[in-house]
Amino acid sequence: MGTGWWWPPHEIEAGSAVTDRASDDYGDRDERTHHNALVGLHALSRPPGAVAPDAVPGYRPSTAGESLRTVAEADESVVPMSARLGALHRLARADFPQYDKHQAEYRQLVASVADRRGLDPDAVLSDLKESARGEFPFAKTASGQALPHHEVAFIGEDVCTTRRVDVGGLSATWVFSEFETDAPFGQIADWVDPRSWPARGPMMFKRMDLVGASAPIPISDMGDDHWHGVFHEEVQLVSRLNTLLHCDYWRAGSTTAGMTYKLDLSLDNEIDVDRGFLLVNDLGPVRRVKALKIVGFSTDLWDGVATMVCPFWTDWIRGAVQGGSASTPKPPTNTPGGGSGLSLGEGLEAWMTFFSDAAQSYLDLASDVTSRAASGGYTATDGLADGTRYWSQLAKDWARAWSYGLEALDEVAREGLDAGLAPPGSAQEPIRGMATALTRQNGPVTSEATVVPVAGIAPGAHLVLPRLVSIEAGGAELSADELSVTIQTLPDGTSGVLVSTTNTSAAPGLYVGDLTTAQGQVVAPVQLYVARAAEVTSS
């Protein structure tokens, strides 16, 4: 399913047909016991109104004390330190539920981390409390700095976003993470490779076996390592789930690696939707990492608790930062259905502001003339000069509006009303998705978009995206006339480029290409994941 737990990496032979499976030392019963206990701890800290796991098939409720003790006594290879710290931090945010009753078990769980890492349990407990109360990352505490980075990364930080989505009429959950890390590129590229998942997440991944071939099938010369394979995936999600996953992996040197996966067959008839991607881009001092999972279950009950995956998902992505010393969550640059344009209300507000600003210059001119005429000494020469200023300003505004109108009509001709009609010179970004905003309340959004950080791009620069090619076999393409490029200022003040397409027939998957200047000089690589998922918003 594309989620799991961090596990100390080991070398995996390139092209191996069957990956090393997770250890069976504890057997199915113990695996379920430990998983249930960890789910139970996260359930203790869930916010009011959140779905409880008690009704989930296969889940066996236990007391808080039993869950704490079970996790504390688990072998580190079954429940890693990062998972324990993540659960403890969430419990600290909830003010340690039932602490008076189960103080011994709480301290036992803290000690299971501290003792094995040579730390003082009281100091670790204190730092967990301070981080939770102060809402700052646990990694910034003394205990956090004394522990390996991959064990404390993202504890106390929100790096997992979930949304309800519609995928071809099927209900699903969108789980997305985006972050920057100084971990080595090679380490992250290996984490992206699905053959590593059982070694990275033994508690979740029981197998990831290549089906029908002794090695993945090479696809093309798009990258240094580019292949396709169908894998039999077996995961532990309360109960065991078995699927056949269609996977494609692509790596371009030491700069970019990505993979996509989608459901070929649910062998248990439990899953309707399972698709997503992993991606890493080397940005020089840091690597930018994205991870998306879209999962929908055949039973609605499972969909109701799918958002509970975040703690486990977060623990799995910690595997990507092995060998690093700093990792920072970033605002999501992929959202369901594209939906990157401003709302209709924001668009109208922008136009009202534009008209107000445009009229102000004429009001100021009229006020100035009236003031000087009332003071006396206003001559015919003054009137001629003011008239010249008036007509000059009017000529500029008409020319500007005419030029803008031609550009806007050209965009509408290419993209329809979703091209957007932003007022000229607006400080806001072009208001794309206006038609989408109008229809959002009536049906799913079909546009797809992502934001690509690009340093030093001038707001008026002319950039070109000739095409995007799918990394999957067959190399389906999105042509230039199906793509839109818009320069944006990102929330952190840096520059970026919004890349979107409204092609409604392109197959789901990861499409890659290069953003260039009008002269053909490469500015930045672009990867756009076509999800075919529309966000479901409550009315």
C-alpha cells in the first residue's frame, strides 16, 4: 500500500527479483498484538470527534496500561524507537491520558527508548512534555539532539495531510507529505525504490515480491535506472491485505528519482483504490521529497478510519532522512484536483481593487486641478498641460487594457475559462481556475497541478514547458498546449512555478520534463503527478 515503518537499511542488490522479507520471528499473532497496541496508544490521543478504531475489523481493544506495556516490551526491530517517541509525543499533547492510573507503564515506555540510547528517562519525559506544550519540534530539545535524526524527525511537526477525495466515483483518502532534508540523495532514492519497502517497514510490509519475471523490466533511456514491475504486496493493516501493484521507477543521475504505483488487483477484494507516487529532487544544499498515497477501501468503515494512517505514514517517511541532520516539513505543493486558482470571491475582489486603483489616478488629477483653480492664478497654459496629462494617462490605460485583453483572449482560446481573468497589474497571482471555482460546488474538479520551486525567477519571465512524458511504459505525453505555466511567490517568499493541466483523459501517473526559457535554456526539471482525484468538500 505504499506505507510502512522505518527499518535500518541494508544493501539490496539492484534488480533482485524478490526482496528480503520482514522477519517472521514474532509470528502473525505477535505482529497483530504489537500493531493493535500502537493503534490503541494513538487512539488514546485522538482529538474529540475523531473516528475510534474499536469498530475496525480485526482490531482488538486493550487497556491503556496493556498497550503501553506491549509497545515498551516489543523488540526494536518490531516497534522502532521513532514509533515509540511519536506515540509518546502525541500522548504528551493530550496531557498523557490516564497517567495517574498507568504511571508505571508510561515510564516503562519512556525507559524503553532512553535506556537503549543511554539517556535519562526523566529528561526524555520532560523534553517530550516541553515540546508538546511549547509546540516546537522534539528534535530541538536536548534529548532530541542526542538521538539519531531519523528517530526524531517530524516529531511535534505536521508533515502529513489528509483529505477526502473522489476517484472515478469511488471514495478514497488522500495522504500527502512534503519536506526538505539534508539526507544524502542516494539514501532517499533507495527509499523511493519499492523493493526496499519490506526492509524499511517490517511491521507493515510482509512482502514485496516481483511477479512474472526474475528482474524488473527496463522501459527506456529516460534515466539511469528506469523500469517497470508488478509486485505482490502483503501488508499488515490490523489484518493482512494482499494486492498486486503496478510499479514504475525512474532515476535521473544524482538529481531526481521517482516512482508511481497503482492497484492492479486486490487479492482480498478489500481495496478499490491504491495509487500514488514518491519523488525526490536534489536542490543543492537540500533534497525536496514528496510522497502521496490515495487509498480507498471496499468497505466504507475502512475509509472512515483511513486518516488514522498519519502516525504510521510519518514514521515510514522518517526512513527517507536516514543519514541526515535536519529535515523540515513544507506546505503541500500537490493538492487533489489541481484547485490552485483563487476562488470566485477572491477573483471579484481583485477586479474591484483594480477598478478602484485605476479610477483613483483620475480622481487625484481632478482634485488637483480643482484645488489649483480655486486658489486663483490658474491659466490656459495650466489647463492645456493638465489636459495633456489626462489624455496621456487615458491613452496608457487603454493601451494597457487592450494588450491585456489580447493576452487574456489568447489564454482563453487555449485553456477555456479556467485560464483565468486576472486584472492587469494585479499584485495577486493570475486567477486561474475561475470556471473550476464556479463548478466546484456542482461536481468534481478535474484539473491537475503542482508547484515547482525555482529560485530567482522574475515575475514577468517568459517560461516554456514543451511537454511532459509519463515514466510508465509507453511514455504517454502531455503536450505544450495542454499545459499551463504561471510564476508564483511561495508562502516562504521564494519564487516558484505553478504547472497545471486540464487534460481529462491522461492516465494517472508521474509526468516529467524540463521547464525552459523561450530560447530553450533549461531552467528546472518538472514532475507533475496526475492523480485523477477530486477533493470532496462538505456542503
